[in-house]
Amino acid sequence: MTEMGKINTDRYYRPDEIAELLNVDKSTVYRMIKDVTDPLPAVRIGGNRLYRVHGRELQSWLERHRVRPEEE
């Protein structure tokens, strides 16, 4: 994934920026946002697919999903 230090917790990110940070496809980010069990918190701007994710929310979500060595 990404180094947590690269996430600016004082700004909002577009899905394509998150995809670049995490080295995943943009469709993966949309699935993360729309996940029913533990969605990546996002705000919708205007139309249906204009999402923004605050850096603090992204960092918190990634921390909750971090795999610990004892879990592998």
C-alpha cells in the first residue's frame, strides 16, 4: 500500500488520487467507498460519481484495514 506519511490529513482527495496513492485501479476506490460492511467515508459533490474523501478519513480507514503480522 502507501506510506501513511504521504497522506495529507488537511485536504480532500479525489478517487483517482487515492488510486494513485494506493497503486490500485480507480474502480477499486469506488468499491471501497460503496462497500456495505465498512465503507471508506466520502462526500458526494454534485452528480452521482463526484466523490471526495478527507485525508483524515482515508488515513483512519487504512489504519483499520492494516494487516498485522499475527493475522497472516
